[in-house]
Amino acid sequence: MNILNTYNEFDINNFDLSIDHYGSEKCDKGYSFGPAIRDNYVIHFILEGRGQFTINDQTVKLRAGDIFILPKDMTTFYQADSQIPWHYIWVGFSGSQAESILKKSSLWENFYAHSSFMSKILLQMKKIIQFSDQPLTDIGELSMIGELYKLLAALIEEFPKANSEDNQSTQTYIKQAKKMIHSQYGSPLRVNDIAKKLNLSRSYLYKIFKDNTNISIKDYILHIKMDRSKTLLGNPDLSITEISNSVGFTDPLAFSKTFKKYFGKSPRTFRKESQKK
């Protein structure tokens, strides 16, 4: 489905949540909107390009993969970049439950965040936009409201509001992820594998791990593999191929290139220098 420059507006206000409009737009260079105050809430997901977003007298630079929200009754301004303008999709909604649901997400604090193109948020927004391809029946109306609830649930899942209970859960997830990495570094372990095992989305696991450890989970996996390989190189009875296999690399050449990039020297050079000490 081509979702470039689409716009649909609805008069659906019989629910605690209702969709007011949705669409997509590939903006012209420098295109801007505002300063303006809205009477509903609008979620934007940037597919391409970049721009800037201003709220609460704070201006931030945003790019592809970022999310920003235009909240009700607050002054906002946003503008496409003059060189690489953004292309985004949006969903506008309102209702008596809209604000209380959004406040369950940490996005309510800043109204912008970096997400992922693997995000459930993007998937749900695209599902809502797909309703433009069909007549809006009573069943379609209910289905669309259902997808909006799923969108907001994905928003809360990916960007939960921190509290003591949530923080405890977060630390548990991180501890479990680290335990898996330390016990399975000898396999071609991927972030997706860990997320699936913990029943989390990849983007959410990536976010909480980075936020709480100051290192991405992908880099942490690499760090454990490289640290272990350095130790194994101290054993002269082990070949480079054996060490490569022991830390989850199926190709010794790929292992050697990764090791050299990480430590600045090849495994053989590292071993020779260590033996001289």
C-alpha cells in the first residue's frame, strides 16, 4: 500500500477513545506548522528525513525512527529540515480516556523519543492507515478503534512510565538478559533471541538495557565475546579456529577481523605479544 501524502478525517466520537484523522506526508523542504494549539492528540512516526520539534520552549532535532506527539491544549511547532525533509505518518485521536492512557507512558514527559522500524508502534499506525483503503462500516469503525487501543498499548510497552515496581521489573529483565549472554556467548546469540526469550519487543529490550547500563545490548554481547576470546588466547594449545568457535563465530576470518577492530591488533599478534610478557 502506498501511504505517501494521504489524509483521512472522521467524525467518530462515541467512544472513550476516537480516531479523528490519520495519514502520511512527505514534506517539502522547510515546511513548518505552528506555533499552534490542538484540541486533540496526534502521534507522528518519522519514516525518512529529519526536522525539528518545539514544545515547552524546548527545541529538539528529530530524524527517521523518532516519534513525537502533539498533545492537546499545548503550544507546539514542528518544521521539516531544509535539506533532507521528513516523511512521517500520523494518527490523531481524542476521547475522555486519551490523556489518562498517554500519561501511563514516559512519552508524556518530553513528547518525543527514538523508536525502531521494528517497533509495534509503527506496525499499529500502518494498520490504522490501511483503513483508508476500505469503506468505513460499523464493523470497520470498531476495528479501527481496536487498533488505536493496540497502538497506545504498544506505546506504553515500549516507553513505560517509570515507578518503583516498573524499575524492579526492568532490573530483572536486564539481569536475565546478562545471564543469558554470559551463558550463551559461545553461540551466534542475537538480540532478537534474547528479547523473544524474555517475551519483550526487541526495541524495548534495547532501550531499557541501554538506559540502565550505558551500553547497547549488542555491544555488551560483543564485549563478553571479545573478553572471553582474549582469555582463551592465553592458552597456546587452542587454535584461532577453536577460539572463534568457542565465542560464537562460525567464520574464523570474521572473528579475526572483529577482534582486530575491537582491540586494534589481530588475535595472532595479541597472542605473540602476550607470550613475550
